[in-house]
Amino acid sequence: MKNTIFNSLFNSHIVFFERVRKLTASWVATGSGRTENRTAQSPMRKRTRVQCAYESTDGFFNLHNASVRAWWILALLFAFTSAQANDALSRATTLSIDGVEISLAAVPFPNISNTEAIVQQVLTEARAELANMLVSERVDAQSLAAAYGELGELYHSHHIYVPADPCYRNAAKLAPEAFRWPYYLGYLAQQSNALELAEQDYRKALAVQPNYAPAQLRLAQVYIEQNRNELAEPLLERTMEIQGLEGASLFGLGQIAYARRDYARAVELLNQALQKRPQASRIHYTLAMSYRALGQIDKAKTHLSQYGDGKPEIADPEVDRLSHLMSGVKTHYHHALGAVRTRQYDVAAKAFAAALEQEPDNVNARVSLARTQYLSGEPEAALQNLRESVQRDPNNQLARFLLGVLLDERGEQKEAMSNYRETLRLKPEHPGAHHYLGNALFATGHYVEAAEHLSEAYRLEPQDITAQMLEAIALIRSTAPHQKIKERLETLYRDHPQQPIVAYALARLLAASPEDGVRDGQRSLQIVQKSLSDFMPLMHSETLAMAYAEVGRFEDAITFQISAISAAYSMGIFPLLSRLEQSMALYRAKKPCRSPWSSDDPMFQPLPVDAAGPFRDYPAARPY
């Protein structure tokens, strides 16, 4: 009897450690290098604070691969030391069910002390029920398989991966006709980059249920990671036709096209993938590399700046089922962030509100609640929660900043600027606070100070083109020397020639500045003809008339000034007519214009504040 027990334990340990060997070998392999396909998914990213979405909505739950591998290896080495807990699951066993001997692997007893009390209770009760079933005289294979599988699901859904694996494996052994358990084994292995094991288990699952399309798609993803694109491609061509799987399938096909250096095809497929899953920011990297290979550098830069961790979502009822098994307050946060990723802000708001019922002092969660409330059409509730957040934690930078933005949008600029300044006191290099404070100062006529804050905003965030343009316009509206304004506009035009507002401002300054050393009529003409041909007809014609007058072509100036006046009439912009007629009188007298801008020029007005952008996109270091 002792020999039988010893042999059973010894054999179980051999099986378990062989799986450990495969898992660790896979992790070491994935850590030591990257295949060509994986290179197209490089985690290098270039994101701005103003532009990027919640940093934590996807990446918070997805640790970097190196961290995952290290955690797994340490956890697996430690697993059997913790298996000394005195319950029936902690020991390998052999059962005789309906005359068939079935060997079941030990399920390590994990340390769950760092989980919430309600989670500990759920896990402990589920494990105890299964342990009681194991020692029961009357047990059937199907019931035991279900119990093992359900315990595995609970561990898996709460990211306690080590004991989840033997639970699923035992369930699969007890119920070989079941699809779910080998499928979850494959998903667990894929999450851990154990690609060989993931392939084996997905193939076993598909042998049971060959038409389950999400399994085909996930197996194709594994093949791509293994550089076995010839096996992945036919699977993806099937799944791309299925609703909810199109985005991930097209992304996979785009990766394959990129690996084959068919960059034009890759661009086509990856753009289609983005249309299906706009939030899948990971697609942008491969798309950027494809555009770069085609020589389209501007497009490559645009997409590279949007790259992030967001993967194309897969409509997978089996995997979604795991998400709904979580218990405790983290359940609400998990659901909230999932809803944020899919822009279901009303759902997210309800989940954050439910979490705050259990954690009313969690200021970060309250700020997230305010953001989702605003984005789901409840600005008053958002304002109330932001005020409460600031009251509970006056030093919360994000709460201060978003409160300022919301007040600014409501026209309460004095209180808004107070919150911006307080944000900058807490964090002097806060680019968003500099940007919005500069815009508010501009709107209230404090042009010099506005220019200072806007200059600081784009120094901290060089991709904030709006701040750069607003700073130049603030200088225009101030008493700054035209030479300084010219230097600023020339730099902007060099860096952003595609921005018509920059070309417009520079062309008018070169054509009509009262400072002799600033004017250059011929260059003004070139800028208008090159960069403003598709600009507003009124502004284009008036600016072109200014440039023609500066170079002495007054008949051409009169012709285009007539076009500008006609456009103002047709557009109903009657307040501009007086200024346009004054310029016309100058041209008829063969005199150039010496007023490049007017105080009521609609192109040089402060931007209206739209809080949706920062509420949706500004990063939260901790969303709860």
C-alpha cells in the first residue's frame, strides 16, 4: 500500500515538473529573442500625455512579459512547498470510477492572503467542497470534472495561475469529451507565452469542438508567435468573416503580410483591422513599420505616436465567462475598466459607483467615476464627484486638473484657472495644466502670460501642436515685436507646413507687417500658393490680395479683394466688410496694407474648451 501511494506521488511529481520544464523553457525562449512577427509587435511606444487613453485600462492587468515569466518561474518552484497544506487536493491521487483508474494531479494550495476577504472566502469554500468530493464514497466523473474545472476557473479569473493548471488538467482527464477544459488550458498557456503547450491544448479543444471560431483564432495567434504563418493564415481567413473576430483576424493577416514583406497588403489589412477595432492601439506599430517600409514616413510617424498596449478584442463567450467569475470589489473595477476600453462609459460608471459603495475613500476610483459620468452624459454628477475628490484629497493632481477643465468648459474661468494653478503647484511640469491655463489666459486677454504657459506646454509635450499654434497667436495678439512673431511662425511653418492656420498667419505677417525688416512679399505669395490653396475662400483671397499688393501687383490685389468681399457677403460675415473695404481703398490707391491682422479675425480666437478629450484620454497613474 505504501509503495502504491509513493509511486502515485512520484509519478504525479514527474508529470508536474515536466510541464514546469516546458513552461519555463518556453518563457526563456520567448525572453531571449523575438521572431520577425513579434518584432512587428515590439512594445516600444511613443505616447503623449494629452493624447493617450487611460494608461491603465489595458496595461494595468497585463504585466510585461519578463515580469510574467519571472513570476511564473518563482511561483512554480515554490508551488510544491506550499502543497503541504493538509487537504485532499494537495496530494496526487488515483481514483477508481466505474472500474476505471484515473490518476489526478496535486493542486498546490496557493497563498491567497493578499486577496480580498470575500475572494478568500469563495476560493476556500470551493476548494473545501472539492476536497470533500474526493474522499466521498459516491462520486461520479462528470461531477468531479465540473468541480475541478470550476475551481480552476476561480483561480484563473483571479490571476492565481499555478493551481488553475492542474485543476483544468484533472477536469479534462475526468471529462475528455468536454471542450471547455482543454480550451482554458490553451488560453492559460497562451497568456503565459508557453506557446508549445498552448498549441497542444488548443488543438485538443478543437478536436472536441472544431467549429468554435475563437479557438481557431487563438490557435492562429499562437502559430504567428511561432513564425508558422502557413498554418495561421487559413484559420484567420475563416475567422475574419465572423462578427466580433474581424479585427483580431485582420490584424493577424496584416502581421503575416508584414512578415512576408508585402507591405502594401499589410497596410490594407491593418487599416481594415483598425476600422473594426479602433481602440486596438497595438495595431498602430505594425502599420507604422509597414508605412515606413513603403517610404511614407509622415504616416509612419502618425501611427507610431498612437501605438499602445491595446489588443484587438475577441468576442469569445468562453473567455468572457471567466471575467464574470471574479468576486469582491475588484470585480467592479475589472468590469469598469473593461467597459472603458470598449467606450461603454455608462456601464463603467455603474461599476465604479458599485465599487465606491465598498470603498468610499478611494479617491482615484472617484475620479474615474467622474470621468465616466461625464463621458456618459452626466456632467453635473461628474462635477460633484470631482469636487468631493478634491475635498477628500486636495493634493490629487488629476482631480484638480479635470475639475479645472470641467469648470472651464462651463465658462467658470476664474475657478478653473485657480485649479490649473493648484495643479501646477503640485506638479510644476504638468503639460495639460500649462496648456489649458494658457488657453484660459488667452481667452481672458492675458496674452503674454498665456504665451508663457503655452510655450511650457509644448516644451513638455513637443507633439502638442495646438499649444504651439496658440502660443504664436497669443504673441500676435500681444504687443510682441513682429520680428519675434516671425521667428516663431517660421519655426512652426518649417515643422508643420500642413497646418493652414500657421501658413495663414505667416503669409499675412510677411505681406503686411508695418516693420520693414519683417516683410517679404514674394515669400508670402509662395506660402499662399503652396499651403493655402484649399483654405477658406475668404481668407485665401484676402491674404493673396495682401501679398500681391506688397509686390506691387495692385490689379491682381484688387481682383482677389473683390473675391474676398463677395465671399464675405455670401457667407453672411458682414462685420468683416468694413475692414475689407478699407483694404480695397488702399489697393485702388496703389498702396499696400500695413495691418496683417485685426482684433476680430476669427482665425485668431481662443479655442473653445471641450472637456471630452482630457476626460477620455488623459492618463491615470492609478484608475482606482
